[in-house]
Amino acid sequence: MPSLRHRSPTNPLQVGLLDPDPQHRDTETNQRWVLNNNGPIRSSKGVCIDAGNNPGNGTPLKVWQCYNNYQPQNWVNSNGAIRLQNTNLCIDVPGGDNRNGARLQLWQCTGSDNQRVSF
């Protein structure tokens, strides 16, 4: 199953999918994320997944500096989907495209398979 990864070398970094490559340890490290329920999704590199200041359907997810109690970085595990806290917006793979490089977005939570995320 593809996993989350830093997508772009510019700031903000976009979040996309990448199949793990056991021969590239740095790539593997960039794919380690932890979700603490009702909190941020943090990478092993010390950054967080951020929904931006005006989240809505189609908002691309980005990697950004972590901030304490910052609404655009607070997530909830909601029955297998990851929902932005205090919203009905979930992490979504547009069109269910789970190929390498697919960028992640927010979308109204529907319970569909393209909103199922595992850590």
C-alpha cells in the first residue's frame, strides 16, 4: 500500500503517495508519520500535515512546521478515515488514484475507500 510522503522540494511541501522502497532508507524515513488522536500527524522529520487556513473540498494537503493546538493540523481517526478536527473534511485520494505521486486533498467525508488511511 502506498504511504504518505513529502512531495515537493519547495515550501510548502505537498503531500503525496509513494510506495516504500526498502533500498532507500531516507525515503523510508520520510514516510514515517504518527497520528495522535485529536492532534497533529507528525513525521519522523518533525513536520506536520497541514490543511491550510481555508480548508474545503479540494484543498491540497501540505507539509508544514508543527504548531501546538493549531486547527489546520489537528486530526481525528474517524472509523478508518482521517478527519480534520471540528470539520466534516477527510484526507482523500482524488479519484481513488493510489499510484506513486498521487497528491492528497481534503474532501467531505463520505466513508469511501479513497478516504481510508492506515498508519
